[in-house]
Amino acid sequence: ERIPTRISQIRRIIKEVPRPRQVVFEEGTQAAWLWSELHRDCDDILVCDPRQNKELSGQFKSDKNDARNLALRARGDLLKRVWHGGQELQSMRETVRTYQSLTGESTRLKNQIRAVFRGRGVGVGRKAYEVKGRRKAIRDLNLPAQRDRVTRVGAVLDEVTVQRCKALKTMVKYARRSSMYKPLRAIDGIGPVFTSMFIAEVGDPHRFRTKAQLWSYAGLALMTYDTAEFELKHGCPVRKARAQRTRGLVRSYNRTLKYVFKQAAMTLSRTTWSAQYQVLLKHSKNESSALLTLARKLAGVMLYIAKTEEKYDVAKVFKAQ
């Protein structure tokens, strides 16, 4: 039966099915909304990863074939679940998305202003981003149209900056409601922005049983490929002498978490974790590998503190060294 995408119609169809009720659908733009609206009416909601369901319909592509094969795979426990939190977590994520969107817009406007001055061979630095500095800087522009462009784009930048500050306050306000906020803020290099992003994207830290699972989720886990560990020599199977080759990081990952860990690792490499960073540089071939190691270390520390709410102590982090 085909119905419009309205929650009342969807609930009517679901309630006609006797319990136990299980609803299965793929992750998409409306997955979080459907999960929050239907989880009270169903015994189980399975939101699956669409990457694992390529060529679901087989030879003939249709909605009916997709639904039938999706139900068969769910019955056989062949689908990979995508975790969804409650409404509180969704509100937290929306505040983070708002802040990220305004930050990206602010960066775009700053680049436009800088491009005007760079095109005329005028170096202004950061002063053109502020009202007073912008008024003085536009005097070096000969064309009135360019001065008008910088003024108008700067006015939009000023308003975006105000809204960005308000979005930051709202984001931190939601993050402080979590019990993980204060313990995570004590970590060196982790400010209110990174803490809020971590809480919003991780949600329940206990869903990651080990730190390796968080590494994979954040795109910090290495993927290796090998056809086989053994080869035939003189008719006898022997283990290959060469090691597995690293092909790259995990492709499907949470970009917000990867940004948090990478940026925080760069800050720590210049401050409190600089000694450990120098040790890693001696054993690594390049700076990227050393920073990756610090990012993985930071991810493990943040996951442990989020689970236990234990106070951060840098001596315990590197006690093995």
C-alpha cells in the first residue's frame, strides 16, 4: 500500500499490524525524524546502513522488490544497524549543525572580502573583517564598485558573526546538560566547541565497546587488504614474508569527529603533548603519522572519560612512557 509521507498515515498502517512490530528502513534525510516519531509504537526499529544494501532489488529495481528484500534481510539478521538517539540528542545535533553552517558562511564571506583586496594588490590582513578596519581599508580601492562590494559583503559578514556567536551560546547551553561536559572540558586542547561536537556526535559513549570502534567511526582506523596470508612454495603452504599493505583510512566516517580529533591533536602537539609528539616524530616517517597517533590517543582518552566521568590526568595518559 502506498501512503503519503505523513506521520499520521504511517502510524495508522503500523498499528494495523499485530505485535511484535518491527519497522525497517534505510538511513536517509528523514531517518532521524521517523525514528523519533515511531519508536514508541514499535517493539523494534531497525535503521540500516544503505551502503551494505547495494543492488538490493537484484535484476529488477522497484520499491516493492526493495521492501521485500529488506524485510528478508532483517529477518535473517543480515543488516547493519545505524544508531539513533533521542530527541535531546537530536536537538543537540541541530545546534551543532547551525553553528557549523554559520561558521562556513562566515569563512566564505571573509574569503570574498580578501579576494577583492588581493585582486588590487592590497594587503589588509584581518582588519578588513571588522567594521572600523574595513572603513579604513576600502580607501585603498580605486573603483567605487569595489568599495561598495566590500561594504555590502562586510555588512552581511557582521550579521553572520552576530548570529554565529548566538549559535555558539545555544550549542554550549545544550552541551552543559550532559554529564560528560565538565570531565571532557578538563582535557587539554578541548574547548567548549570541540566538547559540544563530541557529545552531539557520540551521544551514548557506551555504544562503543572499545576505542578501536571509535577510531573506525571517526575515520582514524587503518584499513589493510591482503589476498591471503599464505602462499605455495615448492608445493607447501608457507606464510608470506611481506607485511600487509596499508591502503588508507576508513572512507565512511563521521567528519565532525575526525575534525575535532585532528584539530585538537595539532594543538596538543604544540603544547602539553609536545614531548610525546617529538618522540613519535623520531619513530615515524612523517608528521602525519605522528599526528594520527596523537589523534587516536586523544580519541581513546575522551571515550574513557566520557564513559567513567573520571578526572583528566595527563600523567595517567602517558604513564607507559
